[in-house]
Amino acid sequence: MKTILVLAALVAVLYAKTYKMETRSSGSLRARLIAANLYQKFLEEQHLLRAQVLASGSQPFIDYADDFYLGNVTVGTPPQTTTLVLDTGSSNLWVIDAACTSAACNGEPNSGYTKHKFDTTKSSTFKKETRTFSIQYGSGSCNGYLGTDTVGFAGMEFFLPK
């Protein structure tokens, strides 16, 4: 039994491979706005927006305009490249649907960064499920529908099962 365990560990080590994924910092939107002398205007716009959203009875997904890390991932067949926030605090991978019209789906107008969206109609391997999801994060929430498709990153490609 010991021999089999040692042999299995040896095989695992011999066939192990390191995958590297290029990541990049988003840079702090807050720092960029302060440098451009636009931070006060940004805060005023955010205050008005939050007041409007809260008056509607919903809770917004809040962007604190801080630095975060991004990585390119491909989704679908043929692959559509999307840039995702690399979240180590969650086991979920979610992308923004091209049909989303919410302001949160587009990104902060003053950031110079537009969020990439995934067009399910252009993927031959996408399968939409009937189930929906809702995730509560410390900084807000997200909801939508579940689906499966091919995902690639760091030179690897996977089909995400149910």
C-alpha cells in the first residue's frame, strides 16, 4: 500500500505543470481622479446615483474605485475574450451577458474602462440552464441565470460542467 501511495505521488509530481496567467492591475480609479482633480465631482455623482437607486428600493452593486487585478479569459466557441476581476474570495465564475442594460454592466463612465460582455448567441457550445443565481458579496450583489460553456485561461481550455 505504501509503495502504491509513493508511486502515485511520484507520478503526480512528474506530470505536474505550472500554468502562468498574465495579470494586470486596474490602477486605482480614485488615484487617477484625484490626479485629474475630478474626484470631488465623482463623489457628488456617486452620491446622487446612490440616492436615486436607494429611492427605488434596490441595493446597488457598489464600486469602491480601488485597485484590483484583471486577467483575460476566453469563453465560448469560438472564444470571446473577456477581462475578469480575479476574485480569490469566491468559487464562482460569472461574466456579463451582452443583453445586460444595467449601468453596473457597463463600468464606471469616468474610468476609461468599458466592461467586456459575453454574447451567448455567438457561442455554439453555450447551454443556458433554467436555474438562476443570486450572490451576495461584501460590496454588493449580483444575479442572473446559469449556463455552461468552454472557458480558457493560461493556455488551458475547460468545459465547465453543471
